[in-house]
Amino acid sequence: MSPSPLFAGLMSGTSLDGVDAVLWSPNSGVTAHRFEAFDPALQSQLLRLNQSGPDELHQAALAANAVARAYAQVLRTLLEEAGARPQDVSAAGAHGQTVRHRPELGFTVQLLNAALLAELTGVDIVADLRSRDVAAGGQGAPLVPAFHRAVFGRPDADIAVLNIGGMANLSLLPAQGPTGGFDTGPGNVLLDTWHRHHQGPAFDAGGCWAATGRVLPDLLARWQSEPFFSLPPPRSTGRDLFDWTWLQQQVLRSFSPADVQATLAELTAWSIADALNRAQPATNELIVCGGGAFNLDLLHRLQRHLPQLQVVTSDRRGLPPMQVEATAFAWLAARFTAREPGNLVCVTGAQGPRILGALYPA
């Protein structure tokens, strides 16, 4: 019997913390994982590119090169640690760094010089995985529900998978019926932004600071009136909406910073719970992955909003939280290699199933 093909997945999310890389095979699952943080200078450069600025095309091209080098470094190290060679990898699915997401205008931008990544690693790269779905009239996101179905779906229970990165997205996996999924709104992005502005570190570890504050009902109600939360699926969002500018516009008077942090945590938990209760009210279990899976305060808020179901982190179901997204892009690379569709029409709203990605041969 021939060995199972090996694929790599490379993912950097809206949180801009760094790169997760995995090695994955259809038969053996994840065989290796590595995370490397972004250099602070690159992180600042990418944050600036979320807003228009002078000489934006030049800066975007340089940032795409820097993202490729960061991806190449983590992939090379991962292969060395796993005792694997570039030629052992059938392809790597590389997400790139989202700096614009405007499917309503027909485009989404994930910065990555995929040609440079192929040159630096000697691995076939499958990149630009969202654009074909957008070209077919879809949201281009989320792309992970089909993978979540394959890994976490059960024939005897209605399951939901929640990825809390910069943004939060749900995958709906009913025991009977089609897979669903959509973005619920901000995940960590506003929490991280507010914490960085007032406390210094990039994120509120464990949600400890938010846990010291109290929720401000009037402020929460104002945030809950954001029109995005009322949109029906398919829907997706990003820093184009939920960013520091949005936060400054909403916080119109002086509040205790810790109280604002608590209210932001409550907004994230409420928006997820509200969306899940409307879309799949009979859910038995919510499986949480992404960086938000380590925010204990946020998990406790979710459980309070969803007392009828069990909230667990994805490691309880066989895949550590920080490996799920990267593994999904390895899976998408495998779908591309087999020339099989990677999107779900019922999730993104595209006109039909599409093979996702563009190939940059080694």
C-alpha cells in the first residue's frame, strides 16, 4: 500500500499574532505543528495596511514578501522537526494575511507572495483560496465548515464548531441536514485592540482583565444595534468593519477601561450565542477552537449564554485549538490537488461548488 500523501497548512489570522503550520495526511491526521510569532515590525506594517494610506501598493507588496518569508521560516522549521523533506509534501495550503475583505464589492485580499514562498521552501503552494468563491458570488468565508464536518461531525448529535480568532465564525453540523456556517462578528479583535491600548500586552491572557470589570448595559445595547448582527447568512466580516475606528466611534464618553473590556467580552459572547440560538437552536455541543479557546472568561460567558448545551475546547475532541485552522488549509490543499470543490454553497452563497486556490509549483 502506498503511503498516505502529506500536506502542509499555513494560517495567519485576523489577530495578526503569527503563523500556525501543520503537517497533515488524510489517513494519519496532524503529524506535526509549529507556531511562530510575527516580528513586531511586520505586525505593525500589516495593521497599517488594514487602513488606506500613502504608497499603499508599494507597502502591500513589501508586506506580501515579508509574510512569505515568515511562512517559509515556520514551514522549513516544521519539516526539520518532523524529519520530513520538501519533496515529501504534496502541497501546502497557504492562507495569507487578510487586509481587505469586501465580498459585497467582489474582492478579498490575503497578502502573500506565493511565488516567493514556493521558491523559498521547494514546496508546491496552493494560495488565494478565497477569491474563486467570491468570483462566484460568494462571501469567500468561512471556508472551514466542510472540514469541520469531516473532523467533528456526528450522526447522533447537532454539533457547532466555533473558531474565535480576530473574528468569530460558526460551523453548523446538524446530525441530519446540510452543513452551515457564517461569521458571527468580532472574536478577539476588539478585545485585543482595547487591551493593547490600555494595558500594553497584545492580548488579555485568559480574559483576566475583562473578568475584573463589569458589563455596561447601555454601551452593550448600543453595540448590539450594529446592523451586521442582524444580517442573515451568508455573511462574513473583518477589520474593514470591526476595528479601532469602530471602537472609538462607539465609546462616546469616559468609562472605566476594565468595564469596557468586560463589555467587549460580553458582546463577543452574546453575538456568538445569539447567532447560534437563531441558526441551530437544538445544538448539543459547541466545540471551540482558535486563540479564543484559551480565554477562560470568554468561555464562561459563552456557557452562561448557552446553558442548554456543553461548551468544550477542540482538544477534547481530538485536535488542539491552535491546529484546527491550519489543518483546514492543508485539507483545502488536498481538495485542490484532487480537483475537488472546497466551498459549500449553503455557507458562502456562491453560485456553485468551486475548486479553490491557485497553484505555485516549487
